[in-house]
Amino acid sequence: MPNWTDLPLELLNEISDKLPCCVDKVRFRSVCCVWRAAVPQIRFPPVLMLPYNPYTKSISFYSLYENQVVTFPLPEAREKVLCGASKGWLVLMDESGAISLLNPITRAQVQLPPVTEQIALASGFKVSKRAEGNSSNSSMQNKTVY
């Protein structure tokens, strides 16, 4: 298998100049440090997230700069509710209350500590949590938080 990091910088620059959108340039830069050096750091233009269906395997965004819809295959977001977004990261919560951050471009994912009842109430999403029983009943019982 060839070593793609050995490509001449001039060739990498020429390839990166032909990439059609910012998403492709970001993905190109994420291959390795040699490829990152071939593309100057870009400011990702603002995008608007289109209505999200948690039962699909993709999320679509509208790029104001490029005047086009960009769809990212994100099976990691399936059956999760979108709680917010900041600096390119999506905040997702599943039915058990587990919260994660997901970068739609790199698909990097970070698991966060479990949700509290206050966060679950604020989300408006039905969350099933396990709660300790009282002293007379030591078994675990399902508790639904709204």
C-alpha cells in the first residue's frame, strides 16, 4: 500500500485547491499533519441545521456561503435528541439520559457525565433513569423523568 504522506506538497496544494466545499477541505486537513500543512486553516462559514429527524442516519445543514444543502451521514445521532450546539459540536441525549458531544464533520464523539433530573426536565425529552429504591425496597426500579 502506498504511503500517501509522501506526496509532494505542490500536488497536495493543487488537489486541495480543487476541493468544492469547506467540508471537503476540513476532511482533507484531518488526514495527517502533512496534508494539514497543504491546506491553510479555513474559517468554516456559518451553516443552519435543517429540521432533524432522530430516526434517520443523517443530518442536513444549509450553507449560507455556498447556497447549498450539505448532508452528513451520522448514525451516531440516531434515536437521540438534539439538546443544543456550540462551536461546531452537537449536544445529543439518548433515552437513558446519556449525553454526548458529536462533531458532524469529523464524527468525533465525547461522552459526558450522566444527565441530572434538572437537565432532563429542561430538555422536554422523556428520559428513563434507574433510581435507588427506598430503604424498605432495595431493588432497582425504573423512574421516568419528564
